Amino acid sequence: MDPSFTTTWIPTRLADTAPPFDRGIMCRWQADPTVGTDNVLTYGWTEATRADWERLIAATKAVRPDVFIEQGPRGEYLTSQEIFVADENGYGATYLFTGDAIIYAMTKAETDDVAGPPLVGG
């Protein structure tokens, strides 16, 4: 996580994640992991190649044809406009390809919370 990310919630590593996160890490943060709730934050990070990114785009578009790609300061975003869980600009679940990693967050703005090993200290 980015050093500026703070919360009192507890992270739990998710098992059985889909590619490419099966090689990385996917965590859910919530106040009490023993209680079922939809009040959570979910973040993921994995090392990735351009080929991994292209496979993720194809797989995501197969089930979510409304997703689109945008360029940004950190890389390419695969995102959508959402009604239920969205950031202040209306973006929902988002993947970010940085060139050497893929980051996942529940909103486009929350991708800024994830640094990952290649970005730490640099």
C-alpha cells in the first residue's frame, strides 16, 4: 500500500484469485473480517507483462462489455462508469497496468492507494 494509506480496518489475503492475481496478492480490508458485510475495500497487485494485460482486457470485456481503457499518469486504466460503488468521478472497479504490474481497486481513485514492490521508494 502507498505509505499515505491509513485505516483501522484489518486486511485479509484472498485465496483462489483469478489470473493474473493468482501470482500476486489480493486483499480485502474490513472492520471485522469475521463478520459478513459489503462494507469492504478490495485491492490487488501482481507483476505483469503486456501479454498478461491484454488477456485481462479480453477476459474482462467478455463479461463486462461496458469497460473501457483510459491513459493516465501511472499507465493504462481498464475501468467503467458505475452507479453503486464509484469514486467522485463515477469510476467503479478499475485495473491499472503500470508497464510491469497490474493493480486492482474498487474505484479508479483507489488505485492510488496501491504502490506495490516495484514502486516503493521510487
